[in-house]
Amino acid sequence: MLKILITREQRPSESLCRDYQALGYELLHVPLLEFHSLPLPGSLLSGQDKDKAEWLLLTSAVTVSFLNTLPYFPNKIAVIGSQTAQAARKAGLRIHFQSSQPYGKAFIKEWLETYPVPQTILFPQSNLAKGSLGRELEAAGHHVFTWSLYETRPHQAGQRTLANLLASDIEESILTFASPSAWSAFLASGAVLEPERHRIAAIGQTTADAIRKAGYRISYLPDYPSLEKMLATIVQEQEGNYV
């Protein structure tokens, strides 16, 4: 049975694991990242801007998992990406705006078309976020309060597990990466990839670019960035190899 190593932080669901096991694939969860909440800005703790904030912008499922650390947030929710939307709905949130594509540029274009009048937006994110999305919204006249809600760190136990697994398992396997941060954590782990038996799947173009920049080859890249689409792409291409 071909192993597919899931290195993102969220564990794949039991139903997803069963579905792929029936197809001849074993999904193994080996997280390479972990997340820790950061102190909140004083203005949030004091509630001084509570009545001004109109929107909460969410760009990752991880951000949704840390919303319980906030003393308040606006009722109107905007999201980027299907996985973010899924996590938000699971948390009981109603989504009021979602871009048609899971990319910052698409969000900016559609947001500005829908809301030409400036809005006030709370935008929590990772400490590793580049901040370009918030800056573009501000440049267009919107009022954006951005801060680092959580810190992204390498998952040291996962790094050791993955390095040992790749070194000891003689079977073929496919490693999946869902972010440049996960790829960086892999490189820092000391794990050794052997091209003849280890292949790489990237969830999207940004992650693929980071992997290629390090000199590695991408074997699987979905046309839409989601775990489900990435796994489906792996199966489709695997089946194509035997046609």
C-alpha cells in the first residue's frame, strides 16, 4: 500500500483515510508545524475599537482555531479559501463574503468591486504572514487592523518522526506539503529524500515555488489548493502511470 505523508498541522479525517485506504493508499499524519497563541494587542483587550470593527477577515483554518482567544470580533465574516470556509462553518460562523478563488489577488479584486466604500476590518494572522493583503486593502482606502494572533513553529517531534520514517522505510512514499513553512521545517529536519522512492506533492503554486527553489522536483500539483484536490491529483496521476 502506497504511503502518503500528510505534513500539515490538521489531521486528515477518519473518513478521508478510509476512502483512500479503499483505493490502496495509506494516509499518515506527520505534522511539521505547530502553533502557539501570542499576546493580544492592548486595543483589542481594552475593547476601544469594538464598535468600529465591521468585518473579520480569515485566511486560514489555523486562524479560526485561535478565535476563542479574542475578547470579541465582528459578526460579518470574510474568508479566503474553501478550507478556511469549512473551518469557519464548523466553528458556527456565518460567512458573509468569500472570494471565488483562494488567492489574495482574487479576494482584493472581488472585495473592491463589492465594497467600494471603505470598511473597517480586523485581520488576525500568523507571525510569518507577509502582510501584503492588509496593505493592499489599506491602499484602497479600507481601514485594516492587522496583528499576529499566533506563532508558527517547527513541530520537533514530527520532524524527528519524518526523518526516521524516510530513513527506515524502504517502500515508496509521497510527501505532501501545504505551505512554504512546512517545507522549511522539512529542510531543517535533516530528513533525506531519495528521488527513486520519495515523491513530492505541493498544495499550491507558492509552496511549489519554495520547493523548486531548493532544487527539488514536484511530482503532483493540483489546479486548486486544497488537501482533497491534492490527494485526488495524486490518485489521478498514479492511475495514469499504469494506463
